[in-house]
Amino acid sequence: MGRVVVITGPSGVGKGTLIRQLRDRIPEIELSVSATTRKPRPGETQGVDYWFLSPEEFEKRIADGGFVEHAEYAGNRYGTLRSDLETRTAGGRPVLLEIEVQGARQVRQAMPEALTVFIAPPSEEALHTRLVGRGTDSPEQIDRRLQTAREELAAQGEFERVVTNDRLEDAIEQLVEIVRSATTA
Ligand SMILES: Nc1nc2c(ncn2[C@@H]2O[C@H](COP(=O)(O)OP(=O)(O)O)[C@@H](O)[C@H]2O)c(=O)[nH]1
Ligand SMILES: Nc1ncnc2c1ncn2[C@@H]1O[C@H](COP(=O)(O)OP(=O)(O)O)[C@@H](O)[C@H]1O
């Protein structure tokens, strides 16, 4: 069974950016594809970035026990599909989950063998600048994400490893080292 590695941390901290580069460095990594009720952003593809579900479809999956964990985040729902995760871990390669803090807590409970890594920003100000600079979220969405980020930052001590994403290159080196040592016997 492939080891599960959870990457968590506030929206805009650079999780997506880090994971893209991590996959270039460690190509055998598998990425779990989550389900969400959020609308696709331009360029996002069904089944690649997310499984985009209606609120009714999402609810039905919860009732059927189809999620390993799920959470509400900034007005939308997100969840790790049990079927998706089981298929990927069965392949034997390390499987990465990129999820928010409530979900990461649930994975720790359900799968204590999973490695949990929290990505922290150098400051709240930097987080704001990154969310604005990314240009994918409305000012209202950015405010909601920053409010949530304060609570998430307070929870970083719950996770096994914390990587501060200040200089991207440094953060990637740390993450490569953490994932390599956690996934090679
Ligand atoms: N609990 C949980 N959170 C998820 C899942 N998939 C994505 N997320 C998190 O939901 C939050 C919002 O994701 P998204 O709308 O794609 O925005 P972005 O991460 O800011 O680009 C992020 O913190 C993601 O890590 C999931 O399956 N479960
Ligand atoms: N170390 C960094 N320094 C400056 N900007 C960064 C850094 N890491 C990521 N970014 C930028 O911050 C924005 C948010 O990054 P993203 O990977 O989308 O975050 P997340 O997936 O955590 O929401 C993007 O525009 C990205 O290019």
C-alpha cells in the first residue's frame, strides 16, 4: 500500500504550486482527485482538478459513506473520495492529498499512519498578496479565505511537519526531503 501524505494549510499559501513542483521532482507521486461543489475555474477539468458535483450529488455520496473525510470551506464542500483513494494506494505509490485543515484532522483520526504536513505563509500579509496576485477569487472570497486562514494558522501545531513557504525553492527542497524520507523504506 502506498503511503498517504496530507498537505494542508491556508488557501493561497502555495500548496498547489509546491505540489506541482514536487511531482516534477518525485514523478511516482499520485495525486488524489477530490470532489467539490465549487464551480470550475477557467482551465479546470472534470476528473483532473476535481470531480465537480452538485450539492445533491455530494450529499448522496456522504449518505453512502463515499468520503474518507469531507468539509465545508468558504461556502463550498470538498471531500476525499474513498474509492479514488483506495484505488491509488493499492498501486503502491505515495499518494498526496491536498486538503484544508478540518479534513486533514479527520484523516489523522481515520488513518494514523498518514503523514501530515502543514504549509505556513511567512506572514498573513504575504497570504493576502498571494491570493490577490493569483487573480482567481473575488474580493469577497479572498476575505472569507483570509478569515479562515487565521483559524488554520492557529492549528499548525497539530500536524507532524510544518514547512514555511517563504522562498519557493527552499520550501520545495524541504518538502522533497520530507516526502522522500517518509515514503522510502
Ligand atoms: N477537506 C478537504 N479539503 C479539500 C479537498 N480538496 C481541496 N480541499 C481544500 O479546499 C480549499 C479550497 O480549495 P480551492 O477552492 O480549490 O481553492 P485553492 O486551494 O485556494 O486553490 C483548499 O484549502 C483545499 O486544500 C478535500 O477533498 N477535502
Ligand atoms: N513562495 C512563494 N512566493 C511568492 N508567491 C508564491 C509562492 N508560492 C506560491 N506563490 C503564489 O501564490 C499564489 C497562490 O498559490 P497556490 O499554489 O495557488 O496556493 P494554494 O494552492 O495553497 O491555494 C499563486 O499565485 C502562486 O504563484
